[in-house]
Amino acid sequence: MKEKHELKVVSIRMVEDPPLLSETPLDSPDKVVDFMAEELGKYDRELFCILNLKAKSQVINMNIVAMGSLDSVAVSPREVFKSSILSNAASVILLHNHPSGICEPSREDILFTMRLRECGEMIGIPVADHIITGGKGKYYSFMEAGILDKKGTVRERAAAESRSGRHTDKKPKR
């Protein structure tokens, strides 16, 4: 007796919620915090969200990627960039809140930001900034702190390795 194999078909759609309105390009951390403070201030736990931007830093949309506990939130790069790809974003701004009010990034925050930066470079959607809010207008900007700068991107490092001969097309030894 022959078995029937079923192939499931899936659809990926973007569902839009009511908009957060901004006619002003969000081209500085101050503007981003002013724009997002009310939304991020609603939560008593850590929330990680992303602003998807057009080429001139105008907001396309905001996506809440994950909601965590009082002092942490688990986030997957795949989930971070899903809405960006669907929105045809030119770049993104990452945001998360620290309900404690202390905006300093943890070591994990820094490492994850660098990982997301590299993921964004690989898919052509750069991370413009990662901002941690702490309420009452307090924030920490990775760009302002120099952690996210324009130098030493993944592509530039790969090109430098290629020029130096460190990156070759040799097959791995078995």
C-alpha cells in the first residue's frame, strides 16, 4: 500500500498594528528615546523591540521581538530581523528597556549587539544603533558610546583577511 506524503504550504504575512506616528526622521538617540519613551515605559519587565527604518531614518514600523522577565530577555537574531526583511528596511534601531532604571549595558548586551550587527551586515540591513532606556529620559546609546561604529565591519575584516592571504579557497583537511 502506498503512503501519501503531505507537503504543507505556509504563508508569511506582515500584520500591521495601529501606527506610532512620527513625521520626523529618527536620526539621533534623543529623538528615538523621545519617540519611544511612552511605549517602553509601559512595561515592568524587559522588552526588546526593533524600529525598521527607511533610507532616510524614517520609521516604517516597530516590532516587539521579545518580552522577558524583570532583568533579562531572551532574543533570537532570526526573530529580530524577520520584521525588517518583511518591511524592506534599509536599517534598524534596536531598543530594549531596563526596568531597574540603570541603563548601562551588561556584557551579554554588548556581545549580543555585536552579534546582531554582524547578522545585519550579512543580510544587508545595518544596525544603526542599540538603545537601552531606563525611564525618565535616561538612555544608553551604543553608537554614542562608540561600541557600534562604522569601522571594522564584518565585510571590511573579510576583505582584509582576503588581501592578507589568511582567507583562502583551500579545502579543509579531513
